[in-house]
Amino acid sequence: MHEKTWPLSLLLLLGLGLRSQQALPPPCESQIYCHGDLLHEVQMAKLFPDDKQFVDMPLSMAPDKVLLDFSELAKANNNNISRQQLQEFVNSHFQAVGQELEPWTPEDWKDSPRFLQKISDAKLRAWARELHQLWRKLGKKMKPEVLNHPDQFSLIYAEHPFIVPGGRFLEFYYWDSYWVMEGLLLSEMPETVKGMLQNFLNLVTTYGHIPNGNRVYYLQRSQPPLLTLMMDRYVTHNSDMAFLRENIMTLDLELSFWAEKRNITVSSGGTNYHLNRYYVPYGGPRPESYSKDEELAGTVLADDREALWAELKAGAESGWDFSSRWLSGGPNLDLLSTIRTSRRVPVDLNAFLCQAEELMSKFYTILGDEAQATKYRNLRAQRMAALKAILWDEEKGAWFDYDIDSGKKNPEFYPSNLTPLWAGCYSDPADADKALKYLEDNQILTYKYGIPTSLRNTGQQWDYPNAWAPLQDLVIRGLAKSPSPQTQEAAFQLAQNWIRTNFDVYSRKLAMYEKYDISTGGQPGGGGEYEVQEGFGWTNGMALILLDRYSDRLTSGAQPALQKPHYLAVTLLLSTLPNLLP
Ligand SMILES: *[C@@H]1O[C@H](CO)[C@@H](O)[C@H](O)[C@H]1NC(C)=O
Ligand SMILES: *[C@@H]1O[C@H](CO)[C@@H](O)[C@H](O)[C@H]1NC(C)=O
């Protein structure tokens, strides 16, 4: 049978001594949902098409009883349990997925939020109304059983109802929720946002960080840190200073998790710069992708498996699971087993933290705590210097992920390379215009259906040809900060492209997707570890952001000049006519 895998060797390898292991127990102790023989046997037997299904199933009885019954079953069969026996065991000891959640119609949902009326294109306005309706479909709340018997669920209890992404994602996710909340605020639903924020704050209070999503099997890792920004958006919308005051220490606690557990020092020109990275010091397969992680580990040396699993988890922590961003070297550059997430200093992570530091100094100033305000102002100043020294490339006009091992920047195109614009973490106003040139140099503006995730087709879902809503945002609202009309116009054009893709696919399929394939004229995306999912929280939020921002200019119809060559020819001819006339 499979051994329990708490990899002391890995912890030592990663430079953590026994003492810190004791101080920080593995934050995922369930012998059913996180590791152990039962998990291993069921997932490796592939009882379900998607490994996530098993670890989402509630128990029908106390976990001790499930484990006892399982060890008796194993003993009675000489540790050789047939697939059918396993299936029967799961049927008799677990419940169907989703039992612990019930549909919830947000109480602050209203029929006609104001922003709808200002959308000038009638078709887009009708569509925005349908997106606004979707909040009712994606609203969930927990049954009291989850509170009363937490050990029978992988779901972590949340006091307040919430909006989920949709599809296989029945729980809430960290960075997804930021775009969901932006959409909810446009839909004039601040009470729902406040409840979701409170859920996140409670997770920080309990665990010291926000897990990737609210399941115990996600506890070992976080996701891109946007909690401080969520608070800012809510407080700006609702002027709820009491809520800010009550929770400022929890925001501080979350940032100290990143500062202390996800920090990395990079030296350049005799100076040490303190930056952050995605890093998960725990081995073992991800419970929700168990068989895939086991199979991938079968392609590397036994000694390298725990480190590989830790790097996969760090990749999941980045939100980009998975991407050529994290792959390194070897004869086959695209091989997932070459993943080295923790050996990269990511642009987006450091820009998010830079923004959080600025917001914290603002919050503390408002609350009258000058000492803390100064602390965060200094942290931000240090980070701005580090971004410039380590990640910025003056010649290319963008920031790039830094490879700690090679000491070089990764020159590939990723929309995340422009995150400092979006986050307001640049000091030269001309940087936004340099970014436009960077996009032109990489021919990114020629992609008419959305900004690609990269220019490399690796089969991973965070690469070409997929396009994702949050990455459109990083570029579009980043460029839109430029004072130059030309750069702002490029931002609008990118927004128009993305809205057109979302709208056209919605018109055909009556659904919003988590990602889109831009190589096929805008289809639901593909690749990666699971089927493309409908719903979809952050895509809806992003569409509403753009529909609000460019309400008077976005159109639903195709622009003939862009799509029909003969139109283009006529337009060009007409535009050159004046030059031909004497
Ligand atoms: C396990 O049992 C099956 C029959 O159910 C048998 O074919 C197989 O050889 C057994 N494996 C071992 C390792 O005993
Ligand atoms: C992170 O910071 C702590 C001090 O807060 C330090 O002890 C540790 O070495 C740092 N880790 C890295 C990888 O730089």
C-alpha cells in the first residue's frame, strides 16, 4: 500500500529545519481529503473522470469510522481491493458532491442597477442585464451541517453566502473573487461583497493566510494576493470605515504571510532586493489532481518527486496552473515535469503586493496610525526600487519574470508583464506608452479576439491560444492609465475585442466561460487538466467592468473594416483619395 508522504526530506531540501516544521504543521491534515491510503487507492483507481469529484464528496459518517472500515476492507483483502469493492466503499461512506451547499439568491440583488441604463448599444445592454441575472445562479450558501460537523466535509465553513465561479468550482476561490466583487459592486450589491470579504478575513484569522479556495485540500497554498484591493474597492464604494478599522490588523496579517513565507532576496549590483515568489514547501500530489500528479511523477527520478509536487503546488498558487511561465529548460521546453515555479520572481505577484503596500499606507493614514503608514510607505518604496532593478527592461519597455537560477529575465510575452501599470507601481508616466510599443513589437494588437496568455502553444491552459478575463484587465486598465490618447485608444480597442468575443460566444452558447480560445475566432478555451467550465464568475465581472467603463462606445456588431477584406480595400482607397486629388 501507499505510504503516507509527509516529506521530511523535502522540507530539509528546501532549507526548513525540524524546528520550523514543528512550528508550522502541514496545513492539511485530513487522512481522507489530503493524503493517505484511501485517497491514493480511490484516485489511482480513477473511479471518477475528474479527481476533484472524490475530494469534494462529504462523508456519510465520522472520519474515524470511514478510516477504520477502510483499513478492515484492506486487511480482509490482503491490501488488494478491487475496483468494484472500492466503488461500493465510496458509495456507502460518502455522499454526492454539492450536498453541503444550497442555492442562494443574494438579498441585495436588484432588478435594475444604474450602470445598465448607460450602456448605449441595445444588444450589449440586454446582455449585461443577463450577466447581472447570473449572480442569482452563482450564489451559494452553506448548510449548518458544515459548521456542526466540519470533519465530514472537505469544504471549509464560511459564515456568509458567496458567489462561486461555476462549473466544477462549487466553492469560492481567492483571486477569482476580486473580479466577481468588482462586478457585484457595479450590480450595486455591496452587502454580498462585504460578506465575501468577511469570509476571507475569517480564513486569514484562522489559518494565517487565504487558501487557494475554501476546501481543506487547498490549505497548503494561497493564490494571487488581492485581499487588500478587495477591501479598498468595498470601502471606496461604501465608505464603511468601521469595517476597515475592525479588520486592518487582519489585512496586515495576510501581508505578513507573503512577507515571511513567500519572500526571496535577489542581489544585483551589490544591493540585496527583497521580493516575493510563489512557493509551497509541501510535497505529495495535489488531492484534487492526484492521479495526474502521480503519473507525472512517474516520469522523473524517485528522488525528484516530492520537489516536483511542491513546484506544481506553487504553480497552482500562482493562479496560472499551468503555464510556460513556470517551465524550465531540458530538451523539451514544454514538459510540465520541468516546472520550477518557486525559482521565478513573478512580475504580477510583486505588482499586486506593491499595490497592497500603497493601499495599506493609505488605510493607516486614514485611521491615524502614522507609524504603520510609514512602514508600508517604506515597503512600497523598496519594492518600486526592486521592480526597477530586477524586473524592468528599459529597452523592451516592460517588466519580466526573473529566473533566480540563471539570473536572467524570461523574455517571453505574457500579459502579466504589464501588471505594474494596472497596479499603479511605476514612477514614470511614459511607462504606459512604452508598454503600448511593447505590445506592438510583439504583435499583440493583431489578435482580434482577445489578448493571448502567451505566444507559446504548450497545451497548458495558461498559454496560447487561451485568453483569460483577468489578464485582459491587467493590460486594458493598465494602458488606460496613460495620459496619451493613442494608448487609451489601444486600451479601448482591446476592450472592444474582448467584449465582442464574450458576446458572440454567449449569443451562440448562452453561456459565459472561464477562458476563450482566440485561435478559432473566439470559442470556449481548452487544454490543461479539465474540461472548460461554464459560469463564470470572473469572466462576468470583467465583462461588466468593461461595459461600465466604455458604456457609450462599445458595440455588439462586427466592424466591417476589420473583418471583410473588400471593405478594407474600399476604406483604404477612400482614405487615400484626398492625396490623389490635386
Ligand atoms: C489482486 O487481485 C486480483 C483479482 O481481484 C488479481 O488478479 C491480482 O493478481 C491481485 N494482485 C496482487 C498483487 O495480489
Ligand atoms: C524570508 O524572510 C525571513 C525573515 O523574515 C528570513 O529568515 C528568510 O531567510 C527569508 N527567506 C528567503 C528565501 O529569502
